[in-house]
Amino acid sequence: MPVEKVMKRDGRIVPFDKERIKWAIQRAMLEVGVRDEKLLNKVVRRVVRRVNELYDGQVPHIENIQDIVELELMRAGLFDVAKAYILYRKKKAEIREEKKKILNKDKLDEIDKRFSINALRVLASRYLIKNEKGEIVESPRELFERVAVLSVIPDLLYDERVFDREGGHRQN
């Protein structure tokens, strides 16, 4: 039975998408100057076949799939491509760790991932709530929720359907 779902690093289960595998391999191939669509498709087929063999109907973790990609690249003799892929994975892991460190978190959510490291540094230094020790206790998601709530309160206070002009309250 083919694999239909994948577990992301944050624990979410998402649909398995071989196009994401193809995109990642293609990026690594282009990084080392390999432009061979036929070879790309062959490696992708091998990766998908191997994932289905190993995880027959189960939900593999994204890291397991990436390990399979590395192995299949090496089996295909694409050692330079495999190296580029491994280095890209390493760089992305370092970025994730830096973001966790900046935000003082164990896991990143989808909002955290969207920001660059520099943007997170600015948020952390200026806008995110900190405790008395100076440690960040608010995530970017919580910041957006706080700003959204605070920006709606004046609208509610001045809505004639809720309050009259003299400050009284109307009940329906």
C-alpha cells in the first residue's frame, strides 16, 4: 500500500507529495550543475518506491524520507548531488536551531518558520513580550493575536450596536 501521509518535524501529519522530493533533488542537482530531467525522474521514482517498501501504508517522518533521498542519490552515483543535498539539510537544521534559540522554544510552528532569522531577532528584541528575567514568553503567533485583539477593542467600544454615545450599554 502506498504511503499517503508524512509526519512533519512539528508533529503535523500532511499528505505525501512526491513533487516536494523532486523539487529538493532538482535543487541539489542544479547546485552542482547537473541538468538531467530523465535522471531526476529516475531517482524520484526510486525514492518513492523505497519509501513505499519501507513504510507500507504507515506514516514516515520527514527525516526518514530525507535519509532515503540521500541513500538513493548515492546509489545512483550522484555523490556530488548527495553532498549538496546533505549540506542543504544541515544548513536548514542550523537555521531551525537558531530560530528556536532566538524564540526560546523547543518547537517552531508554521508562523515561526516563515520569518527570517533577522526578522525574528527584531521581533524578539522589540515586540515579543518578555518575563522579568528578559526571556521571551510570547511567540510571533501570540503577538499577532494580541495585536489583532487590541486593534478590535476600540471598534467594539464605539460600535453603536453595543454602546450608545453617552457610554451606556444597550441590551437586545
